[in-house]
Amino acid sequence: MPELLVPTDERDLEDFLLDFEEDLKALHSVQCSPSPGPFKPCEHLLDGWLIRIGVWTIAVLALSCNALVTSTVFKSPLYISSIKLLIGVIAVVNMLMGVSSAVLAGVDAFTFGSFARHGAWWENGVGCQVIGFLSIFASESSVFLLTLAALERGFSVKCSAKFETKAPFSSLKVIIFLCTLLALTMAAVPLLGGSEYGASPLCLPLPFGEPSTTGYMVALILLNSLCFLMMTIAYTKLYCNLDKGDLENIWDCSMVKHIALLLFTNCILYCPVAFLSFSSLLNLTFISPEVIKFILLVIVPLPACLNPLLYILFNPHFKEDLGSLGKQTYFWTRSKHPSLMSVNSDDVEKQSCDSTQALVTFTSSDIAYDLPPNSVPSPAYPVTERCHLSSVAFVPCL
């Protein structure tokens, strides 16, 4: 009997050791270092369905709406004014914010429930650095370009009540380039060692922790606050200098009102971000980390989807550009199908033949075709054609 018990005990010991190693492996797979939290997630990158749904909504709306605004502004055959150019460039940079939100949402979906296995790879990878750079660049560019749009509206109204005097396109493009260059510089500071985007898997400089990161965030807040102050002063002077009925007489008053609406919306959404940064500077810890994460992931990129929505829903210029773009697409499609045009022409002839009018008299008439002033008329399509026809009697078709 003892000889039979010894191998049984050894097997039990081996089974026990195997179970213990499996338990250690399982325990090691769920341990996270440092301890899990809102900015060091263990299972999900976007903790909570409220933040997750908000990030997905912002990503979808920012990408789709800004793409629609960009296509209507730059592909429209109508004349692109200076303020329309600014609206189109703002839509482009807002689309970059939508890209960063979409990538974060995609990483959360890809690592759903097991972010601890990919967290170190994501934080130290190039993708996190690129997403952080795009977020800061898009946010700062949007603020700078919106400031430029407010100053441009004030300058236009001040120069002429009828907007007859406009800033040259060349100077405006130079200023846009300088604003973009300033935003690139501000976004590149964390990459140079001032503060790292990879300090958190959210790929954003956090308004607490290292002094360099806190100083960088406070510098951004002060610069953006100065921009909003300039916009507010410019529009306050604009409305104070205009009489009550002058704004309604301006042919481009819709753009003035639209920039004012953008200014009000972006300023309201920027207040929680400024309060968060200054509270971290003063070491006020009454704001929970979950609220801070919600502000950084939802409130900060929210203007990227609200700005194009306000333009699409409330600006009549969008309807004009969309209609002209639709007509351009329609005529381009018709030119690809000449057979349809011939069928329609046959139908028109048949309808004209069915007319009950027996005699039709044509007198001298002028036929003019409107073309751009700089275009060269083609021999097949003369610009102006003057027809002098005598009275002609037509017999109705049988």
C-alpha cells in the first residue's frame, strides 16, 4: 500500500504546482502597474459608456460634417470670399481633431477589455505621439483662425458698410500660414521634451503632475484666453459702431452673425478647460479625475463637430454652395450621357409639335450667353449671337 500512495502524492503535488503556476499567470495578467485609474486604465481605454459614446459621436460628426463643409467651400464654382476661405480652412483643421478622436475610439474598441496587454505599446509608440500632436495642433489652429475670422469681419465692416473693400487674398493667405505655423510650434513643444504626449494613454498633456506639463497647459490657456479676448473686443466694437439697421443692410451679414455664433459657442465650451487648468495650477483637488477625463476627451474636441453643424444648419451660404455644387455635378453627369440629352430633345420637339397654336411669329431677338469675363469664346459657342428673323409662319405638325 505505501508504494501505491507515494506516486499518488507526487501526482497531487504536481497538479497543485501546475494549478499554482496557472493562478500566478492569471494574477499577473490582470495586474497593472501603476495602480489602475482614469488616466492609467487597465481594462478599457475609455472608461464608462458616456465618454465612449461621446468620443464616437464627436468622431463621426467631425469627420462627416467637416468633409461636407470643405467640399462645398472649395469645390463650389462660386467665388470664394475671404471669410469663406477661413471657414474652409477651419473645417480642415477640425477634421484633424475628428481623426484623433476616431483613432482613440478605434484603439478602445480594439483593446476592449484587455487594454493592459497593449497599454505600454500604445503609450510608447509613434501613434500616440502623432495623435497628441494632431489634437493640440487642431485645437490651437481652430482658435487662431477663428480669431482671424473675427478680426477680418471687423475690418471689413469698418472699411466699408457694403463690404466693397476687402483684404487681398495674398495677405490673407500669408496670415493663415503664420497662424498655422504658430499652431505647429505650440504642438511641437511636447515632442521637444517640455512634456510628453506618452505620459498617458490618452495622448494628451495632463493639467497636473510634472511642473513642465502644468506650465505648458497654463501657457496654452493664457494664449487662447488672449485670443478669445481679442475676438470679444473686435465684435463688441463692431456692434457698437453699427447702427441698429446697418447690419441688416450689409449683404454679408449672415457671415457676421455666423462668426459671432461660433465665438459664443467656442467661448462657452472653453470655460471648463480654462477652469480646469487654473485649478490644477492652484492645487485645487476638488475636481474628480473622471470629470477631468470627460473634459479632455469630450469638451475639448466638441467644437470640432459643432462648428460645421452651425454652418450647415444656420448659414444660407452653405445652401447656395451646396446647390451650385449639385448643379455642377448634375451637368457633369449629363455630359457623360449624351444619349439622355438626345432623348430629352426629342421629347421637347414632340411636345412643341402637339401645340394647338397654328401660327408662331418670331421677331428680331437677342440671345446672350453668360460666360466668365476672362474666358475666351469658342467658335462653336459664340458669346453673343444676334438673330434677325423675319416673320415666319409654321404649319402645325400632323
